[in-house]
Amino acid sequence: MTDSLAHPLLCFEPAAGNPDGPRRIVILGSTGSIGTQAIDIVLRNPDRFRVTALSAAGGRTELLAEQAHRLRVATVAVAREDAVPALRAALAARYGAGEPLPEILAGPDAATELAASPCHTVLNGITGSIGLAPTLAALKAGRVLALANKESLIVGGPLVKEIARPGQIIPVDSEHSALFQALTGGDRAEVRKLVVTASGGPFRGRTRRELAEVTPEQALAHPTWSMGPVVTINSATLVNKGLEVIEAHLLFDVPFDRIEVVVHPQSYIHSMVEFTDGSTLAQASPPDMRMPIALGIGWPERVPDAAPGVDWTKAQTWEFFPLDEAAFPSVPLACHVGDLGGTAPAVFNAANEECVDAFLKGGLPFTGIVDTVAEVVAEHGTPDRGTSLSVADVLEAETWARARARELAARAARTPSEARA
């Protein structure tokens, strides 16, 4: 192939292996869903990986201490400084007499400091836009970035693209990992479109009127994936799929009008690439995040038995449905936001996080999440395309969006009947 698929953020040519023993890895967000599954992979492959540092928010100090002890890491970090005493006590209870305790870093910049520490790969499994600073730190330090924190790319896309070198980012989201793999099957000029699959969440087939009465308990019951509350709600509203479309656009440099979302309830096909000759390459595996995580931290090599494969001896049916954009307007809204660029994606993401919080607390109806986000985005307006983006711009836009989303959510809570209209 003469025109191999490549992008400033991605490179599909295998990089050199690691002849110097286990690959050194830093895991950010170690007590979350991505982090705990990554640690499972590491513990089953001690000859391949060695974790040097862990970071977490600080709400699960016992688990963080257990992880640190099992992995024998040099450093642990927590975003919450008030969690340090509990973490220190939990570590002391697990380490034997005379065993050196890991260094403890604390504060909002602790994960960012770890991201730049000596290692081969940084797995960013932090949830939310707070992952942007660690993403930038890892890239600036020259680390390979296994990226599960889609929000950092979405809110700071131009910032990330400016400093990332080819092959430095390996996507960990199952959809983007699938696209990453399928795109190796052709040249850039041969790609007709990207097809991103969505499970449809727990409310596939419901009308907008029916969705208005959805409860937080119902929305948290995802049919195929086990995730944190924010990501689970985002999957139910399909905001998560909208964010993934923006991420696919940034990672693979494909226009929004050539990125399609298809509902696939079984979640075995994680995404597809359609080529100009009419062929489609799909990546298939059971819904288990350990496979894309293993690929992210092990690339260009695959990790044997990272997760179970498809059992082809059993009869099974895989279904595909068009996306109902009337019931789930989050995807077209995200495409609009992504096309606006600038700070608009940061506004979209921040407003959504606040609206999800309001919904979980009973302050917004389910349909009010995306409706309110759309209102905030509209008020934000079209950014000045002639102005280069900075971290300060992103933070300022997020602060405004969060405040405005809270105001609108509070207004909706005072007039619940109108909010449901």
C-alpha cells in the first residue's frame, strides 16, 4: 500500500517492540472500571507489563491500597487531599514491617504529575474533562497514551492534535479500538465511511414521550456493559455515542457526514469501516473491555487470552437498526457541536455532566438532559474560528457551561410539568 492510513494522532505501522523486559505503565483512574480491568490484565501478564504508578480520585482508598500492594508500585496519587490519611492508613495495614510504602501524591494536579513520570505507556482511564491535563502531560513527556478518557480529546482536540506525534495515541474505547483495527485493511483514499455501533442502551425502541418518564434506576441498568454512573447515563441518552463520533472525527480525520451510527443491541460488532469497493470490515468480540484495554497498553502486540473470543459453535443472531434521532437527538447535536469546534465541545460535555447529575438527583427528567444541553450549546453560540484554542479557553467555557446548565436544571425542577412538555 502506498498511501497508508495515517493521521497526526494515529499511526498504523507497528512500532518497535520492547526488548528490555516488561513494559512500564502508569494507570490513571485505577479504581474505576477501566483501571480495575487493566490491572486484571497486568496481573495475568507479569512478563509483559509492570505498573509503576497509580492514580485515583480518592473515594476508594482501600481498593487503591490493595492495588498498590499487589502491583508493588512506586507511587500512588489521589485527587482529594483529604483522602491522604485514609490512604496512608490503608497502605500501612497492607505492607509488612520494613516494607517501604509507596510515595503519595495528592491534589488536583497529582494525576498530571504521574502522567509525565518515567514509563512507556500512560493509560488514561479518568472519567470526565479533568483528564485533559494528564493527557497533555503524557504527550508532552513523549509517553505512549492509551486513551480511554474520550473527554480530554473532545474538549481539547486542537490542543491534543498540536502536540501528539504519529502513533503516540492508541484508542481504548471499544468503538475506536475497532475502527483502529479495521482501518489497517485499506488506504486512506479507500475509506468511504466509518460505522460506529451503539447498543441502544436500555431504552431502544421507546418514543420520546415514553422516555420522559424514565427513572434514574431504569437508566442505570445497562443491558450489556458494566460502567460508572455518568457513562451509563450517557449510554442511555446516547450522549456517549455523540461524544464517540466527535472522537472518531478527531482521531481518524474523517468528516462528520461520513461517520454513521448504527444500533446493534448485542454489542458484539464494536464498529465497522466501509471501503469504496463496497466491502465492510468489522471488528467483533464479546462485550468485554479487557480486549481493547489490552490492545491499548500492548500495541503493536496483542495480549493472548486478554478476553474471551466469540463462541462460533453456538447459534446466535446479531441485529442492526437505524438510529432514532427523534427519540435520541444527542448524536446529531454532537455532530453539530463537533462541526462548530472551538470551545463548543467543551460546553457540550460540561453541560451534559451537570445535567446528568441533576437527573440522578431528581432535578431533571430524562429527556431534559439533552434538551438542556442543547439550550446551553445554543446560548454559547458559534465560536470564533480565527482564535486558537487554549487550556484557559476550555476551562472558562466549561465553567460557564456548568453554571448555566445548573441554572436551567434548577428552573426545570421548579416547573416539572413544563419540563416534561
